[in-house]
Amino acid sequence: MKKIFFLLPLLVFAKEYTITPQTVNKIKKICNKIKPGDEIILKSGIYTKKFPTIKCKGSKKTDVIIKAYGKVTIKKGWIVKGKYLTIKNLNFKGNNESLNYKKVIKNWWHPKPYMRQMGMLIEGNHITLKNNIIGNFPGAGVKFKGKSDYLTIDHNIIYNNAWWTTGGTGGLVIKNIHQTDNSKKAKIKITNNLFFSNESRIISHVFKKGFAKITIDEGESFLIQQKDDASKKGAKSGKYNGRYLVKNNLILYNGKGSSLNKADNIDMIANDFYCNGTTATSKKAGGIRGNNTNNDNFIDNVIQTCHDKIAISVKGKNNHFINNKTGKIYKDPEHFDFYNIYFKNRANKLFESFKPMLNKYSIRVKPTNYKVNLQQEIKNIISLIPKKPDTKIIKLKDKIIIKNIDNSNIKGLGKNFILKF
């Protein structure tokens, strides 16, 4: 009689690693040895210690997963440089509440690190953010940069960010990323998210440019920007050949609606904008704003504006607009109604899906009602110009020229600077 042997498959079980508020430094060693499919679990608690840079790597077959167990609040921003990595169910809460206008404006010429703290700064490919809350950071909520590709940002709450930075930013920023291949399919997916009350309250500057525009034109729900300096960092001509899918997001009460700056191949589909343009001075800040953006499709978006803002302002080539609806809000915008004829209940269903997350961390969705006093802010900035004995301030109709400015200990600031009106 012949013997029959059965070969059973070798079962490999995912390993779990735990982190507590007291052991955040363990994550560095864990990332060095972790295998695809393994999980890092953050136990309940308030994490006040700074995490090391997170460099976990999964594989094409399976991600490494970082997730919460219970109620987890992370108070200091993360730097992530991994790939094939999923981050989910975490609550990031920054230090906006400890800052105010007076504290920030006096440091306009000498910006402090705490003024630009971000929730997450990410450089990596095949990164997924899902069911996270990222809010109350003076800088961006989430920023992707450099060698970042194949990104999924799905069903997150991104709120109350970008208030106090002089760098100019928004809730979600994808800026000058480098593609990992030449694929033209949708590789960046921004879907089913709730963006609210991300807004800029401070005039921004980049000192190395030699000038600053005396206006507030930042604080959007999300910013997609390409080509500015990506070519200098290795990306061919700064171009990104893949497509961006921006679909079914709910965008409320932000300083600007959304910004597409020199970025191509974007499909914006079924997004709902409600009463954006809260602090931006431009009338074009109410909904979708695009500058030199090409080969885009804008389909079935709903933009209801207030603050006398414009719903759609897009400049570029080969862009298509299909079945988008715009309207004005005249009643109290805080008592929003997603059942109206414009939204067709779509936005309400998405909003309801966020209720468990909002209730868990006692977050209320509402406008900040912050009022920017632009003229007073300009006066404050001028009064604080760092001077030397030979500094000259020349006031013209459309600009202020500052010669021989005291640029000591101010990174990027040259001898002369211009404030443009």
C-alpha cells in the first residue's frame, strides 16, 4: 500500500509590536526589524514625547501597519520616510491653542520653529493615511514632498491647521513630488476626507525670494503644486505624469477652498465645497482655484460660496468642466444644510460617516469666525522691520523697498527686501 503525504502550507503570522506614551523611542528599532504585514499598535494615551523619524518599510505584497488601540492623541508632529506603509486611526493634535496673533506677529521677521509645526511631514511611496484626525497645527496638517508617489489619503479629518505659520500652507499639501515611474494612471488618491477650518491668518513670506506680497492667499483645504523647483531636485523638468484622483471630499470653512498650482492631470469629481474663503483676501478663494494647471477634469462638484467669493477660477489648457454646480449662501453658514438641491444628500452621508471619529475626540465642525485686520497687520510688519543705522525704507504707491535691512540671524534674507501691495 502506497503512503500518501500531504504538504501543508507554511503559515506565517503577522507580528504585533506595541508602543506606549512612555516608549515612543522603541519605534526606531521596531522599524529596523519589522516585516511586511506586521503591525505597530499605539496603546491608549496622550503622546507628548517626540517620535523618532519613522522609516518602516513593507513590500509590494503587504504594507506595514501603524494603528491605534483605543483613544490615542499625538501632540507632536511626525516625520515619515517609509514605503508600503499604512497609518490609520490616529489622532494628531497640535499646539494652535497655545498661540495667538500677538505672539506670532512680533516674530514675523524672525519666525520660530513652533510657528511652522506640522502634523505629518512625509517623504515616501505607497503610503496610505486612513481614518486619521490631523488638526490644530500652526503649519500644514499633512505635507508630502520629494520622493513621494502612490499616495492614498482616504477618510481622514484634517482641520484647524495653517493658522499661525508665515510659510504659507494648508490642511493637506502635496508639493513638488518625484514620480517613481512613468505611469499615467491615478497614483495620488485623495478621497472621502473632511477638511474644515484650515486657514491662514498671517501674511506669508519666503525671504529668499527677496519680496513678500502683502496679502493673505494661503490656508486652503488642500494644495497640489508641482514644477516650481522639482527639476532642481532631480525630477525630469519637474513633471509628474501620473494622475491625481480627488473625489468625494467635504470641504468646509477653509481660508481657501482648494489650490492647484502648476500641477497637471487632476480629476476632481463629486467634491462638496461649503463656505470657504474665510480669511483669504482674494475673491477667487471660494472653491476651486487653479493656476497654470492642465489636462484636468472637473466633474459633478458642488461649490456653495459665501464671503462674496468666486466658486471656480481655473487657468490652464485642455481642462474639462462637466455638471458642476455653484450657488451662494445667504443665511447663517454655521447651520449648514446638506439636504438641499445642490448636494443631493451626498455630503450629508459622508458627514455622518465621520460622526464616530468626531464624537470620540469631542471635535465640533464649525467656522472659526476669525477676522483678519489686514491693514493693522501691514502696520505691525512695517513697525517691526529689523533696522541698522543705515537702513532705508522707501514707501511707494504699490510697494515698500527696504535697503540694508538688518538680516543678521534671519535665514534666507538678503540685504534688501520688498513688501509688495
